[in-house]
Amino acid sequence: MKSLYLSGARVLSIALLSLGLAACGGEEKVAKTFDPVAFHPDDECHVCGMIIEEYPGPKGQAVTDKQARKFCSVAEMFGWYLQPENQHQNFTLYVHDMQHGSWDEPSNEHLIDAKQAYFVVANTLQGAMGAALASFADEQAAQQFAAEQGSQVLRFADIDQALLQSAAGTMHGMSHGMPHGMQHH
């Protein structure tokens, strides 16, 4: 009987220890962030398959411990992220800080956490797909760019599918020669 009691106690101790370790591991995953990765000349957009570096404007990426999904534009990254199945994954989103580099060649040395960034719809600039969203680490730089673009500064939570579609419609209208004042906003 004593041996049965000791065996049961060992099994219970191991089970409790395992549950404790599993709980610690779960907390670590929630708090874990991943570093950005470099963009390479042959990288393809995770959504549309286009060669990322062939298009102007800031790019985005979603990084996990196992992989990096890269996007040809900030708008493509948001379009992917806003899908319900992607919002609950453990990854870190990065975008170019457009205070560094140029629209044609954003600086890969200045990738910033997208959830902390300031965004501006770039009404007069072309991006890879859909809306051209510029991203900034500094709010003042974003405000200055917004004034130049006749736009406003947005935060991560402000960007949704409706905004992306509206901004893409504006860009589509501009590419067909419509005057800026005649576009729908």
C-alpha cells in the first residue's frame, strides 16, 4: 500500500511540475518579440508573390521564431494581418521608418515595430499594391509628411480594411488621371 501511495505521489508531483513548466512557457510566448530580418533582392511578397525590391515605398514583415513573412508594402502587411486567423499568432510586425532612406529605397537598417509606428496615407506616391502607407517612428516626421501629402497621421489601431480599400481607391483614381479634388476619400 505504501508503494502504491508513493507511486501516486510521484505521478502527481510530476504532473504538477509539468503543468507549472507549461504555464511558464505559455507566458514566455506572449511576451516574446522577434528581431526584424533583412530584405533580399529575390524576396517575394507573402501575399501577392511579387519581387519586393522592384517596388517603391516602405515594406513590412511579420517575424516569428521559425520564419519571416515579407510584404511588398505596408498596406499588404496590414491586409494580411487584419485577417482574423493572423491576429492571434505570436509574431512581431515591422515596417520601414521613412524618416531614413528615400521612397524609392527605404533603409533596411531602420525597421521599426509596426504597433508603435505612425502611419500616413501617401496620396501622391505610388506603392507596390493598393494604398501607399508611409510609416514613421517619430510623430513629428509623420506630421510633416502628412501635411505634404494632404493626409493625416494614423496609429496602428486606426488602420482597418475600410481604410485600406478607401486609400487604394484614391490611388487607383489618381493613376487614371483623375484630379486630386475629384477623388473619393
